[in-house]
Amino acid sequence: MDIPVSRSMRSTSLRDTDSRLTESERIEGAGSWDAIEWTKIDPVSRSVPQGLQHFLLEAEQVIVEGCGVVLVNTDEAGTLFVTNFRLLFLSDGSRNIIGLGTIPLATIEKFNKIVMKLPSGPRQIDKTPSQRLLQVIGKDMRIIVFGFRSRTKQRRGVYDALLRCTRPARLWDLYAFACGPSRFGNTNPKVRLLNEYIRLLGLGSHHALARTIEDGSYVMSNECWRISNVNSNYTMCPTYPFALLVPKSISDEEIQQACNFRARCRLPVITWCHPGTRAVIARSSQPLVGLMMNMRSNADEKLVAALFTQLIGTKDRKRKLYIADARPRKNALANGAMGGGSESSANYFQSEIVFFGIDNIHAMRESLARLRDYVDTHGATSSDGMSSFLRHGGWTWGGGNLSSMSASVSTLGDSGWLIHVQSVLAGSSWIAARVALESATVLVHCSDGWDRTTQLVSLASLLLDPYYRTIKGFQALIEKDWLAFGHPFSDRAGMPIASGSGSMPFELLRQSSTGSLSSSPIRQASGSFSSQVPSSSHAQNNYSPIFLQWVDCVSQLLRMYPFAFEFSSAFLVDLLDCVLSCRFGNFLCNSEKERQQAGISDSCGCLWMYLADLRASEGSSHVHYNLFYDPSKHEGPLLPPAAALAPTIWPQFHLRWTCPSEAQAGEVETICRNMSKKVYELQKAKEVAEAKVRETTSTMESLAAELRNEKLSSSSARNLAKKARKESAAIRRAMQSLGCKVHFSEDSECIVGIEYNLTEIPQKSIFPASDKESGEYLQHDNKSDLSISGSVLADDVPSNPITRVCESLCPLRTRDGGCRWPDAECAKFGSEFVGLKANFDAFDRLSIYDSYFQPE
């Protein structure tokens, strides 16, 4: 759960690193680890590897280090670290954490020091030294054995560290408090409980806030039910939540009277109600009817009668009441000797008493222990270093497929675990069927109403309400039925329990968790194990895998209805790992009151935030999501037939340590998940390609707009040029009408030719070279017509054209500046030229339009 490597990952075995052992010697030995010469492993003194810091969690500190340790299960050599959170095994070969050898301290059920005498070989003269082993048994179905070098104190150091760290003296010494809320801060669980009550009442317009609890404004109701604050300070029932869902017709005074008739004051309250039919599932503890089963309580009977209202659409007929006692009938009668017992149907109107026959917590604990021992004995990575194939010459199950085993007792070595799972499934299915098909009200209880009762009501709610089959709803279900209603997680999971009263600090008490090595006939045949720790009776404490068994039932439903659940089996495994590790504070202590007094929500991290953070990294393709989830296929209740309630072993949890290959997801699910990842990658590539297409389209549109602008500019330029040509033609025609020749060149040069007949001027052609540089010239043709052309640049207009003609173009001008032209003739020519210039200037100042001139 909390290690960087996969839970089923195993590093490469180091069996081949010892050149002194041949292949035949490994197979013929008593076990593959028996042939290791422990005394020939030289002591290695080293500090904590620098790379270890990469594997440590926040606020995790190394307490003890053991070098040269061998993980017997896989013959892996490495370094064993004891931290304030877990037992961590680092491989010497791969320098990675070995998942099998790394276990949180709170997940350790018990541990033992073992000394084993190896048989002497034919070539061994000296007495063979004994092997120093440390066996660690976990609550998560694994049995680990570590081998230490002889004549060293490393095993003693690790063992003493485990004694101190697995039994902290105070609640605050747990890793959950050392780590703090960090980035997985917890919100107020009371707010979440109120919001779930509001959802059940159908008050969707309301939403609870922290100030709602502070000012006590959470008392609300619908037509039938209401939220009561009678237990707001936990004085009526310390193991019930601060808010209770009760019938609207029952007052708080009557509720306080009724609680005295139930064990531990756990009176009947509503845990789920149908929004349409008003049928409810209620829970309580056993009634205190006494040895003679004749004690009654009017307040209790009135409260129970108020739970089943009149059926909608009928006038006189009321719904039926079922009282489901989870215990075997003989156990219920035996409890009468201690003041408890069961109800009588004669005292409760239209009621029927049903016994489910589910065994107590001690039977569940022993059953799981037998299953764990059986799986370890027949696994591929057994704790004695031998696989089932080596021990028996072949697999002990058909095809090596443990996950296909049915609920047969003989198949699982008389463990009985699957039969217990089947009993819980059958009882929950029966409750769901009565509510869904008959619209009946069901009151469920056992002895104290916090173990088997919690299993049944929560599993029945899961079958009835599709909301609880989502990840968010599953969280709400656990927080309501398991946490708020006081399932004793500290006792049942072997966690520290807070005790004390008043202002006294909460001290931590932990049940004895050491004991003798679980022995089976098959294991004893493999070698001689002897424990150095006196065995302690496990039946004397209250540890029991009740919550684990319920999650196992959920996994069975997930197998039967693969389209109905949003979460996957991997989500359930990670949830269990988080609960057993005590890394977060959600499941510490035994009740809501204890968690509030210890300040758990403010001092510790939140499990739900941690799991949500894991899913946020990959989105809907994360392994926590069920690939086959389709809510449209199961919009109503799930009512499995009796024939379908044949549970199988849960491979993802039960076999993940001993049979990693079997623990992998099914072939179809694996293929679908791989395809889902590919689809996710293709979707990402599609989004990138679509983004590029959008960018390219935008660029093309921009270029098209620029091209349109260029076309408009070109068209405008063409229109201006066309207009200029028309104006030029008009000017040319105007000038020609005045007797001038006008030519406009492409380089903006205007050439004006002036014609006038001068008979007196002798024929002479003048083209002096110097006149070309000035840009003006005068020519005389053969017909004695004097043609005077003036070249006028746009930026160089002469200020006095007559002077320029006289001074530069006069053919009669002498070199010294004199003029041979008669003064009269020169004056006459100058006068005519001045008149022509005046006409041209006046014409140039006019606004010339096409309409002024007609085309030729």
C-alpha cells in the first residue's frame, strides 16, 4: 500500500549468487534456505544507506538496522530496518524495497524468535550451528521469516525494537500522530455524517456545515423521520454518533427511556430508509430480557412499532416487521443468563424473529488464522522457504488455480472462512430482499450491535442503494455504519485503544500479540520450529478480522456483479492496507466519542484524502476504478439468488504474498485495463492533434484574412491606377486642345511640347550636350517648324520658364551672353509664351473629373 513497489513484486532471488551451492544441492536439501552456510557470512558494518531516505515516508525514522539478513521466503539477502512505522527490508542486490519483507508495525499480529537445528550433512564433521530466525505473522495474510547470522545480537536488537514499537506506551506515539495531517488533511466527519442523513431524508436543498453542528441547527425532518440531537454530548450512549435518525413521532424523552432496555444503551435507530416505500433498516443491540426471557419495555416496543409506518396506498394494512438476530439461536439463549437474549414476537406487533446463525468474533479470528496457515503452506513463496511444488512434488490444487476453489471446507484445510463469508452474504441478501420485495422494515442486532450487526446492515444497504456502490457513497457508508455507530476498530484490529476519563491523558493499551508459531502437520514435516516465547491464548483478546471479512464480502459481490460497482478490487485491497497499517487516523479508537476526545481529525491524516490523491494522478484510468462499471445496468437493488452465494477465495488479497501469479487480476480484466490505458494514451494524442489542428486552422484563417486584405489593397491600387490613367488621358486631350503635346512616362516625368510656326527663324538643329544635363531642349525640324519641348520633373518646377527658354534654348544667344534676336521678335515670343504658361497654370489648378471631358 505505502511502498513504492508493487505489492506483488519480488526482487530477483539471490540463490544463484553463492557459487558453493549446486543446483542439485538446493533441491535435495531440507529446504532451499537450509543449504545457506550462515556462519560464513562475514559481518558487514555499514551506516544507513543514503538511498534509503528515498524510500522513507514523511516523519519516518530508522530505529534499528540489521545487516546480512535473509528473507527466508524468497532467499533474498538484504538489510532489515525497523522504523517508527514499519519493518522495512532492503535488498542488497537490487537496492530496492522487497514488498513481502516490508510490513507496517500495526499490521503485525504477532512475532516469535525461532531456533532451528539443521540436519548434519555427510561431509560435516563439526556440529551444525542452529539458525536464528524471526517469524512475523501479519494480519494481511502473510507469514514472514527472517534469518540472522549466528553469534550476533542483530536478532535481539530487531526483536526488542518490535516489542517497543508495536506496543507504544501512549496513543500519541503512533506514526499517525508523528506524521500529522500533512497534505492529507481531514475534514470534520460529523459534517459528512449529517450530509448523509440529509440525503436519506430526501432534503436535497440542505447542506450541513461546521457551524451547523456548533449552533445545533441540524435538527431537521421529513414526513416520517427526523434527526435527533439527544446524544449530542454522548451521555445517553457513548458508542453511538452525536446525531441519530429516529421516527418523527417519538420524542427525545421516550428515546432516553427506551435506551435502558438495550445492551450498552444501543437503542433501535434508523440506518437506511427507502425514499419511496418508507421501509427502513434499523439497528440496535440485544434486548435485556433476562434469563426467563420475560422482561419488557413499553418505550422500546413503542419505538420499534414507530419504525414500520403504514404502507403507502393502503388504508389499514401496515407493513411487516422482521427482527433479524445475527447470532445462532443457542447463543442468543445463552446470553439470557447474562441478562441479554432476544425479542419475543408476541411483544412486537406483526413481527417475525429470524436467526442468521453467524458465529462470534473468536470463531472468525481462528478461521482466518487457519486460512492464512493453509495458504502459506501451499503457496509458491512459503515462509519455510519451500514452495508447494518442492514439498509435494507438484501443485496441491488442480492447475495451481487457488482462486477457483469453492466454499468446500476440505479444500481449504478446514478453515471455514468461506462458510462464514457465505453466512454474512446470505443474511444481507435476505434483509435486502425483504426491504425491496415486501417493503418490510427490518431491525438487525446481535449481542452488542457493533460487529455482525454492522456487517449485515452495511452490506444490505450496499445491495439496496446504488449510491453506496460508488467510491464517494462507499466512503459515506463506511463512515456511517462502521465509524459513527461505534465498531471497535482498536479492539478488533488489534490497534491501540484509548482509555481514561476526565482530564487524565489517554493511555494506550495493547493486547498481547506474541504467540507460538502456527503449526500444521505439513509444516512440521518440513523442519523443527521451536518458539522461545511463551504462547499466549489468542482467544483471550478481542482481536478479530470483522472489517476484513466484510470487505471480503464486498469483493464477492464485485465478482458477481462486475458492472454494478465504480471501485475495483484493488481499491478494496488498498483500503484494507490503510486500515491495518494505522497510517491514518480515520480508523483509530473505538468510537466517534473517543476520536473526538483524542483530536484525531485535527492531528492525523485522512485515509480518504490519501486514496483520492492516488486516483487524481491517473484520472479514470487508475486501478481503483472498475473498467466495467455501468450504472445504467443496475439502477435498482441487487438481489443475488441463493445459488449465486458461493464465495471463492479472494486472490487479490489472500494470495498476493504466497501466490503472486494467482493474485494478479483476471486475464480479461488485465486485457481490458491495458486496452483502457492505450485508449487513454490515444485520447491524449487525439487531444494534442486536435489542438494542433485548431492552431493550424487559426493560422490559415489569419493568412486568408491577410490575403483578402492584400487583394483589397491591390484592387484599390488598380482602381487608383485606372483613375490616374483616365485623368492623364483627360489632361492630354486638354493640352492637345491648346496645341501642346503631353507625355507622361512611367517614372512620373511629364514632357510638354509646345508648337508654334516661326517663319523667320532659319533652319537649325540644336541639341547641345549641356542642355541634356539641364533636362530641357529645343529642336527645329526640316519643315522650319520650331518645336520647343520642356521637360519638367515633378519635384523641380522652374520658377521662370521664359527666362529658362531665353537663356538656355535661344539659338541666337552668343557665348558672352548677348542676344542676336531682334528685341521685338524676342519680346513677341516671350509674350506668347507667358500667355501659354498662364493658361496652363490656370488649367492645373482646376479639379479635373472624367465628366469634364468627353472621350475621343
